[in-house]
Amino acid sequence: MTLTEDRSATAPNEARRAMISSQLRTSGVNEPWVLTAMASVAREDFVPADWKDAAYIDRAVPLGEGRFLAAPLFYGAALTEADPTQAKKILLVGDANGYYAALLRTLVAEFDTITPAQALEAGQGGYDLILVDGAAEELPEALVARLEDEGRVVTGEILRGVSRLAVGVKTAGHLALLPVHEQGIPAVPEFAAPKRWSF
């Protein structure tokens, strides 16, 4: 291996360490199990080839076709809030072969995955934790119906054009979201709110 090859091989590892120290820890993401998960998954494997050098920047990375990989802080904060190791039955709304799923696989033995389009349709329920990879203007009723009472949702939420991480608990069939903190989170196009008249 040449010196150039050695540097190119270690660059992503250095970027991953910098992500943890300068993006996650400084923003309050300090749970050892979250940091271990994010240190073990190569984020550069989940972005297009021409974005690999920017895989660890502190903003969303375009994936093509209107999709984005959220900034590292979104995943670190979402996992901290979700604590998936405490859940019995988990549903991830996102890419089964994506970065969020890879992080989850380091933490739990089993979880289900559906696409945002599938989340618009009725399906299997009984989940006590639902994770959404991105921000929703409005969560579909069909998705909320998959969550059992007292089950939790951790998602990005868009309210009046501002995105933030939000956590919700379903009580008596109703889901109420509580904002955790504002951050830039890519929108899930399928979860846009229907256009409403305003006067």
C-alpha cells in the first residue's frame, strides 16, 4: 500500500472521529452506545460516489431523486431519544438498506422497515417504537395506526417551515408530538401536509 492509498483509507475513519467529537458531543449526544454505533457504521458507504468526501459534513447529503441523507446529528439525537434497545417491536420508515437501518442493526437484533409510500397504507401494527428517517409535515393516519397505545414515535417534524426533532407518545389512539430541538432535517415528500385553503 502506498502512502497515498494509506491516507485515503484512513481519511473516512478520521472524518468519523471528527464527526463524533465536533458534531455529536458538542451538541449533547454523549450516550456511549450511540457514539459506538455511529463510529462503527461507514457513512460514506451510503452516499453517491461524488459525495463520499463530504459524507461526514454537518448537513444533509443529496442521494438523488429528491432524497437526502440527514446530517449526523439527526441520527445521533434520534437514537438517543428513541433508545431502541428498550423497545419490543420496532418499525423504521426509510430505506431498509440505508444508513439509519445500518445504525439500528448495531443496536437491536430485529426490526421491520417500510418505505414512506408503504406508510401511507394500512399494515401490520403492534409497534411500540416507530422511527422516521426524515421530517414530516403530517404523519399519515395509517402509520399512527400501526403504533400501539403508549408506543413512541421519534421523527423529524416540519412546522411553519421549520424542522425539528420531535418525540411522540400515542395515548387513547391519539399521537401528540413534542419538539426536542430545531435542526435541519430533510423532508419526507410523502408526508407533506395536504394543501388547505387559508383566508
